[in-house]
Amino acid sequence: RSRGLGDVYKRQALNNDPAVTSELGYGLEPGGVYASARAGGRLALQFQIQGGNLWAQGTARGVQTADGVELRELYVTNMDGAMMGDGGARVRLDV
């Protein structure tokens, strides 16, 4: 399965992880990116998660490959956690 940093894969991962949907609900959509960083071949994005029951923040980390960008980690933090600087919960990418 392709693991690009694209919205389709992030949306599938967010909505298929039981820990995420139990906290935030279903119908989650990756929203606008508000922070990004690049160091060599490593990339990081912070974005708003829309839909569900609560506002949330997502953090995606990936690496540049010959085929594009591969998603390696995806974290979700609910509104309270984001305000307190919580690192969030890691989303399972293999579901």
C-alpha cells in the first residue's frame, strides 16, 4: 500500500484506528497544514483534523524516496492535549 503524505492515506489511517475514532468520532478529514519542516530527506507537517466530535491536531512525519514521500508516523492530539503540549497518540498505519 502506498504511504504518501497525501490526504487520502491520512484520512483512511485516521478513520480506521479504533483509538482515534473512540476519542474523536468518525468522518475525520485532514485539514489545512499550518506548520511544516524539512531537514534533508525528512519531512514533518502539522495539520488540523476536521469532522468528528472534537477539534484535533495531526502531525505527519515522512521521508523523501525515489518514488515520492513515504508516510512513516502519524500522531493525533485532541484539543486539550494540543493546548497542553501533549505529543499525542500514534496512529496505526497498518490497519
